[in-house]
Amino acid sequence: MSRQFVAATLLLLLPATAWAQDTGVPACEAFLRAYAQCAATAKGPEVMRSGIAQAVETMRSSYLEDARRGNAGLRRLAARCPTEHEMVRTSITKNVQCDFPAATATAAPALNAQELVTEKVNAWVEAQNFIVQWEKFEQQLASYENGYAKVPKPGAKVRPDADYSFSLSGYDQLIERLRKAAAMPASVPGVDEAGGRLLAVLEPLNPLIIRLKRYRDTRGFQEDGFALARELHPAVLRGMQDATKAAVLFSSALSERELVRDEHLVTTLPDGSLPRLMLQTSLAARRVLRAQEALEPKGDTKALATAVSALAASNSALHDKLDSTQPKPDSSCMRTAEDMDGMVGKGREIAGGGKRTGTSNELIRAYNNSVDHMSDCRKALARRDN
């Protein structure tokens, strides 16, 4: 089963007006005030003072972008700003006479219980999105099985042109992300258990795959007549099968949590607002995916057809809002609605009895594209409001 990208918790569609000009980090605000004070008191031509003032605004924009990433971004800023404060102060005051106060020590913002949960969920989401982008477990399992099918029986003569190929290369980067999430404080019921199961499968499997990769790349099978390939096969096959199942359960746990979260979040957004319409459409798209995944071979497509009709109606309202909004939203917002159009078309094709496998993958691909575009849209709306 193909997997879908998951959006980071509470970072998807918060109203742009929720982000004020203040970075929310005292150390950064102190730096920017000191920098602005230098611009106002600099001894020199006006062009120099205006150049320093412009640099202050550029720095603020950079900090605001990081602040929008939530508490993890705020903590990064709390560590970054004092260092940059002193670095910039030292550099400028070597060449410019101005009043530039020194940095003072400030503590990083503490996380409350809900923020700890949010940060951990986002770490699990990072792992899931890495799987979607790089670790196609179903395809890897098929590749491994196809490669092993060509391994000769014990005692058979190995031809000089014999080959041993598969797409597995190891799971170091994914394991690193899963370990990071698992080690974080807070509890995320359902997701913690599913992520832990996937990690528990991958940790013993990974060294076997790395060993087989080196064996394949060095053509060690020509030396031992595929003996190592046959020896490791039962453990690798079982591990790959278990990893494929565990990855599906992990994705499902995250998707379920995200759906519940966003169904609550959408009720808190203003009626008819662009953020609310986009989140409503995203929810409708995810219900289409659920209906599509629940389809049995040659099963009734009524539930899918109903979900697709609801998505079409929601996306039509989103198109109307985008068309009537002035100034025009960023192109990523328009592309989100276009991605949803693609989902409607593919969903109708499947519900109407068309081919399923390829079309289902295209349906999921359209949704994955919409997640990226929706994230870019949110950032663009926040920048415009600031």
C-alpha cells in the first residue's frame, strides 16, 4: 500500500494573523533593538544608517521564519541570537561609531506539556515523511524477493555472468529519526507504540542489509557461490515483511491522530476564512484516501464516490475563495486546489470502475503534492501578513 505524507502538528494552517512581528524570543528582540539603536545613532551619512536599518529588517524576517516553526524554532533562536548579537556588534563597531548595547544572557523558552507532545509528534512526522520520500518498503521487499529468486540452489554451478541485485541499502537515517522521536519526553498514545514497533524491527534488520549490500557490491557471491545470500535470506525476508507491516501501522497511527486533531482545529478557525477552507478540503481529501484504501477488490465503490463528491464540493468553495481573495494568494495556494482537482478526477475514475492500482498511486501522489503546497501556502500567507 502506498503511503501519504503527514503534516506537522499545529503547523499546518494556523491563521497568518496569529504571527505578530515580535519573534517571541527575548534574546532576539534585544539584538534587534540594539541593532536598530546602532542604525539610529550611527555617525556617518544617511545612506549608511538606512543600510543598517535595512539589515535589521532582513534579520527580523529571518528570525520570524524560524519562529513560525513552533517551540523547536524558538529554542534554536534563543541559542542563535546571543551569538549573532555579539558577532554583528563586534563587526559593525569596528568600522562604525554607534550605540550598540552588548548581549545579555537569557534563558530558552520552556516547553509546557502540550508543547512537548507537539514536538514529539513532529519528530514522528519527520520519520514518516522520510519513509514516504525514501523508504518504499513494499517496493524494497519486492526487489529483494526478485533478486533472491535468481540465487542458484546449493551445489549448482555459478555462471560467470551471475548477478545478485536488489534495491536495499540500509536504514541508518530512518533509524536515527525514529530513535530521536522515541527518546523524546511526553506520551503520544498509539503513535509511540507503532513507531517503537517499527524501530524494533529495523534495528536488527539493518546490519543484515548492510552486510548483504557490501556482499552484493563486492560480488562476494562469485567467491562463495551465494552461500551468504542463502544463509541470511530467512532473517532478511522475515525482517522485510515485518518492517513493511510495521510501516503501514505506523503511518496509519499518525494519520488517525492527525485526522482527529485537524477535525478539532478546523472548528476554531473563522467561518469562510482561507485557512478554514483549506483545512476542510484537506480533511475531505484524507477521507477520500481512507475510502480508497478500504476498497476490496471488485468491492462496492459507493463510500468512495460519496467521499469524492464531498471533496469536490469543498474544493469548489476553496477555488471560489482563492479567486475572490485580493491581493491574489501565493501560487502555492492555487496549486493546492489544483492538486485536489487531480484527486477528484482520479477518485471518480476509480469509483466509476476504472483501473485501480496505477490510478490509486496517482491519487495518493496528488495528495502528497497538496501537503507540500499547503505548507508553502501557509508560509506565504504568514509572510504577507507580516
